[in-house]
Amino acid sequence: MQIQVDEKLDFKCSYMKDVIRILGIFIDNAIEETRNMENGYIIIVAMNTEQGCLFSVTNNYKTKPELALMQQRGYTTKGENRGMGLYWAEELIKKNEIIHNMDITDTEVVQEIEIIKK
């Protein structure tokens, strides 16, 4: 696991609990996916942007998820009775008008949220 945090990270918002829950879901999913991989890795980034603050969680994967389905209730690549985390994260993202970018490459899943200072 690699963690990169801006030396002078400046982040405050009224919905901090929701941001922490979203990041917790992203990190938990990354840990579950890479836990039993020989070369599994996770990269977490927290950095200032011109408009606010960006948080990113990147991990490699064994089973490539379907980008279009990832936020649907119950979608999972990890077995039965799973698949609620990203759905709940997306609900919090919408509620707080957080900018969310998600990408899947040939080797990685990248989840980013950006909090805009108001």
C-alpha cells in the first residue's frame, strides 16, 4: 500500500463524515480485491487542487468489474450477498454534490472524489 498526502493538505467541509464513509468504502473494496493477490497494490492520494481537495484510491484487480454496473445496488465481483458499498457511496456523493470520477483500465480501478471549497 502506498499513501501520498500533500504536505499542506487543506481540507474542511460540513459533511466530513460522509467523505470518510465514501473513502472507507473505496479503501475497503480495494483491500478486499487485492488481499489474496500475489502482486496486489493500493495507492491512496490526498492532494489540494485549485478548487478544493482530491482523494484518489487506485488498486489492481483479479476480476475486471463492469464500469457501467459498479454503482448499481447489489453488483459485485466478490460473491453473493455483497455489492452495496459502491451503491451507498454513490448515494452520499449525489447527496453532497461531490465530483466523482471512476475509471477502469486494463489493470486498475481508479476512484476519485473532489471536494470543491465553497
